[in-house]
Amino acid sequence: MAEKRNIILLGLMLLLSVSFWMASSLLIGEKPLDIKMLEEEQEELNENLISAQILASKLDRVYTLFQENLALSLRDSLAEDASMPFLTNLTDKLESLNIQVISIKPKNRVKEKGYYRSPYQLMIRCSFDQFGEFLTELERSPRLITVDDFIVKNGIERVKSKVREEDLVDQVFEIGLSTITLVKKKGKVVS
């Protein structure tokens, strides 16, 4: 009797296993493999989308870069020796940072290889923190600006002549900076 019961249980187990296998192959079939392949394809497409979004944002920055630094001719305000839009923007930045302007002297435009450089000599009075914020603002500008040099007027005679420590916080900075301008001429950029 135990043998008969074991044979019936074994047969029933085999019948259930075969029916489960057939039902799963008929009902489910290749779907898990298809789902896995679709998930991999979706992951690849998502990576491509992210790459496209990054490229689009960088191209937007390139467009802004050209828009702000490409003059249509040498008579354009960007290519002038003393560009009024740049000077206005510069003085606005200095005012917003509470930096005292002692002098701003535009110099003659210099033709470099492939672009024009318009140098400016600034003399300002501010703290080192304000100076750092000013340089950060220049870096954020869509206009191409190079800081050629700067000098801190902090001689020993200045320290000796000041009685209070508060008088030593602000320094006099001489800054040489230049704007870079590309000039477009007859369908191409002048080099």
C-alpha cells in the first residue's frame, strides 16, 4: 500500500511538474527575456537622451558665447576700443558689490591671431573678499574677459600711516583686463 501511494504521489508530482512547465511555456513563454531586452534598450535610450540634453545645453551656451562675443564688423560696439555696453556692465557689477572705482582707462584695441583684444586698466578700492567676488562675477559673464594682471597696493608705508585696523581692510587693486571679440567679415570670422 505504501508503494502504491508513493507511485501515485510520484506520478501526481510528475503530472503537476509537466503541467506547470507547459502552462508557463504557453502563458509566459519568452516574455521575461523580451522584458529584459526591452529594459536594456530603454536604459540605452535614456542614456542617449541624457547625452542629447547635455549637448543641447552646451550648444545653448556656445550660442550665447558667440552672441555675446561676435561682432558683425569692426564698427560694432563690441569691437570698439572702449565698448560702452561692456563698461556699463562692468560698472554695474562693481556698484552691486560696493566696490569703489578709482579709475577705468580703456586702451587701444589690439589685433591678435584670430580675434581682437580690448584692454582696460582699472583701479579699485575694496576688501579681498569683494575682489574675489568681483573676479567670480567676471568669470560668470557671457562676455569673454581675461584678467591679464593685478597688483595690490599694500606697501609698508600704507601700514605705517594707518592708525586704525579698519582702515587696512580695503586695499587698492590695479587690474589689467581685456575683452576678446571675434569679428565676422563677409561670411567668415576674421583671423
